Amino acid sequence: MNSIDPIIWFFLFGLFAGAMKSELRLPSQIYDFVSMLLLLTIGLKGGIELANQPFATLLPQMALVVGMGFLLPLLVFPILKHVGKFNKADSASIAAHYGSVSVGTFAVAVAYMNTRNIEFEEHMALFVVLLEIPAILVGIVLAKGLSKDTQWSTVGHEVLLGKGVMFLLGGLFIGWLSGPSGVESISPLFFDLFKGILALFLLEMGLITASQLGSLKRYGLFLVIFGIVTPLIFSVIGTATGLALGLSIGGTAILATLFASASYIAVPAAMRISVPEANPTLSLTASLGITFPFNILLGIPLYHWLASSAQNILV
Amino acid sequence: MNNHKTKLLTVITEAALESRLINDIEQLGGLGYTITNARGKGSRGLRSGSWEANANIRIEVICGPELVNQLAEHLQRKYYDNYAMVTFTSDVEVLRPTKFSD
């Protein structure tokens, strides 16, 4: 029992309380505060790492990661449309969710590595930002074609100035400009409290996940299978990409986790505005009700095993 | 006390629409609005407001009858198909009519 991280218990606790229809809930301002702290902390950590190395050496890695961000939604779109029998808008929206990433899942993966003292490249935080955006653009184009009706300036505003990307980028820049010694004075709030904050965040995520489970029955088996098989396949692609980039075992496992994760903040907001005819319940049920719990409970240890086995075979 | 009759438009909808609705109201000539967070249940299910994707807002606009109709028709045409939205109008009395319509 000791191998289960306490933060995972917080998630299960939230799930249980939600399923039991308990009155429990985090006040929404607290939830906003907690997710803001997580985003800033992740950004700061990545930024400090960027200060340690010349930015230009990362450009090829960044280009490949962005390329994969465009590719992933294209892989699942035909499956959703032809096997899942969803209409074009729903297929495009779900594909965008799965092509993008979940910051919460990333934070749990980071905590997993820290607990086990596994080294990983801290600039993974930069990849979170890079992977968040391309899938949204692909999703909109898949749903609407390259039509003139799409208000790209509104989309751009929504995506780039949305809470998730702005906090991450803000943290990255502040960490980058301040460097490791500069950030020391604020580290008690951002770094020392990271796991406690993550625990509260996961408690609320458990409650939110429980609220999605009701819609699962309505949308059936395909979404459940899709929500588990997609992260498994994407994690293999992520592992291969991590190896191609020459990342460490920890870095490869985190990249695999990022590929496997599905968005539930940035993409739903962007899809709501840009592809309003897509049913938001479908994509959120899959990404939050199935993929998020699958990844944090089983996925991350599995992707870690996958990354270390792959590295061992190659070495 | 000198009361003037005018109209109140109330819109309860998804928080995701906030910036677009503000834009619409201003473009059509509304002079002001009040927005509050809301939660509740309707034909599109429970909107508990516990996080971004199921947060609701309530927008209130006080203005003359013509603009109220224009706004209501615009909202119906543009948003009713794809968004959770409830709109209703009511008669209200205000003390300073010039504050709410030109």
C-alpha cells in the first residue's frame, strides 16, 4: 500500500466523495488559485532550466514536438468518425482534446518522478505549452475546413491569452529571467508546497471526474475503449519521440505521458467558441471521465516502465 | 419619487460566451450591463459552476424596449442552437432613464 503516492489517495478520495454525492467541494476561487499555482510552478521550473542552457540547442526538439502536436489529432480523427460514428464536429473536437495535453496529468508525472528520484529534463514544461496549441488549430480546421467564417483572431486570443498558456508562459519567462538563484526567495510558496497544492487540485479533479461518470453510461462502450486505447498508443509514439530526441528515461516517460494525456481546460474552452456544434459532454466524458484517471492511476507507472524498457533495449 | 418604466433583459448562459456577449451588447448599442456568476440546471443538464467548462453567468441589461427586442432576437439567432442559454425580459422601473438609453 505504501507504493501509492498520497496525492493519488486525494484523487480517489475526491472520486469517492463525488460518487457518493457528498456535499464536498472546493470553493471555485480556491480551485482557480490552486490551478494557477500549479501552472506557475511548472512554468517556473521549466524557465529555470532554460536559463541553464542555450535556447538554440532546444529548437530542433521544439520543432519535432510541435510537429507531433499537429499529427496526433489527425491520427484519431478518422477512427472517431468511421469507427465511433461521430459526426464531423464531434470527431474533430474529441481529436483536438486528445492531441493536446493535460497540465494536471503532467504535474502528477512530475511528482511521480520526484518521489522516486528519477531525473528528467525540466524543460519538459516548455513542451506542455508547445503541445497545447497545435491540436486546437487542427481540430478547428477538421471541423470547419479552412473556411473564412472562422474568426482566427478570436481563436488566437482565446488560445494564447487563455489562462493555461498565459500562466505557463509567464512562469517560464520569470524563471528564465530570474535564474535558479533569483527564484530561491519565492521557492517556499511555489516549490516547497507543490505536492500539497497538487493534492488539493487532485481532490477537486476527483470530484469533477465523478460528475462526468454519469454521462459515461449514456455514451457507451466506444468512448471507454477509445479513452484507454488512445493514450496507450500515443504513449508508444511519445516514447519513440523521446528516444529520437535523446531524452533521459524520466524525460521520455514524461513525454509519453504528455502524448497520452488529453486536455480538459484549454481545448474545451477553444472548441466551445470555435466549434460550438460539437457536444462538449462527449469529449469531456472521455478526457476527464476515462483518460485522466487512467493516466494518473495506471498510465504513468506504465509509461515509466515503457521508457526504461525501451532505453534498455537500445543501450 | 419619479419612476420611469423601461425593460430588463436577463441572459443566463455559459461563461465561455462572456467576452462575445459583451461585444454583441456594446455593438448593438447597450450602454451597460451587469454580470454575475450563476449555477443551475436546465435542458442541457446541471451547470454546477465548479470549474470552467460548466460555469454559467447571468447577464443583465437595462434598456429601452426596442433594443431589448433587438438583443433578444440577435442572441436567439446566434446562440440558441449550440449553447445553453435562457433569455427573458421583464418590466422594470428606474429613477434615471437617461442612464440606460440614449
